[in-house]
Amino acid sequence: MLQKFFNGLVFGAGFFVAVALLGWFLAYVLMVPPEGRTIYWGGAPVLGAPGGMQEARGKQTPLYDLPLEQQIERASAIIITRFEAAADGRRKAVVAEILKRDPGARLQYQVGDEYPSASYYPKEGEDRGDGAVVFFEGVSADARYSTTFRGDRVSGLGDIPLKLFREKCTQTGG
């Protein structure tokens, strides 16, 4: 009886090792593309690019790490919101200006619309300034970077005056 148990245990362990090796071999063959070939998923290189998946995804510098002129140039849309008091106690971010909108960019906000991602319920002693500057990227105009401003200065963009920021948006293709 004990002999039968050990025979079954050895058979099971051998079967497990064989299946694991077969799985590893198939994963290696399917996941490692032939030399010089890149596999794409959703339009982005995933396998075969030097450095693997992380490097392929991270090739483009994040918008917030670029100099201001390059941020403006790369953005497909840029809006300015102003915080307004709402009846429920929120500080509602309302689109005050659209400084840039590339042709074909599907920005879903118009002047006067609420931009809910910047709206907030204030806490005691908290003040987020007078509004926000929001950068969008791509045809679908996905929000990529935002920073608040107080008065006429945008501290998150090197303390640039709003007037000068508007001018740069106009000069850089706004």
C-alpha cells in the first residue's frame, strides 16, 4: 500500500516537472520574438524593443518633465479653469479659457463647463489658489498634467505670469 503511494507521488512529481518545462519552453518561444522583430500591442512596441516592455513604454518623456515651450508644443489642448463656489460647498473648476486646441483633438470641454477632475471640497485652512492650468495630449485629449495658479502667477510652471503663458501658447501654435 505504501509502495503504491510512493509510486503515485513520484509519477505526480515527474508529471509536474514535465508540464512546467513544457510551459516554460512554450512561453519562451511565444514571448521572445525572432531577432530584429518587434511585437506591437495597441500600436506601441511591447516585445523585441531594446530594454523590453518598460523601455518601450517609457521612451516618451512625461509632459511635466519637458521645458515649458515643449509642453505647449506637445499638448493637443490647454485649458485654464477658475475655481467657483458651488452650492454643495465644493470649489468647482469651471473652464474659463481654451488656450490651445489642435485640429482634430476631441476636447470634451467648452468655456463654462465644469472640469470635474480639478473640482474639490476644501478642508479647513486649505487654499488651492484661483484655478488650474490643464494640459491634454493626443487626439482623444487625455489630461496629462495640471497645476494650480494664484493671482496672475502659475507657480507649477516656473512662476510664470498668466499673461506671458497665454502669449507663449499663441506663439507655440495655440
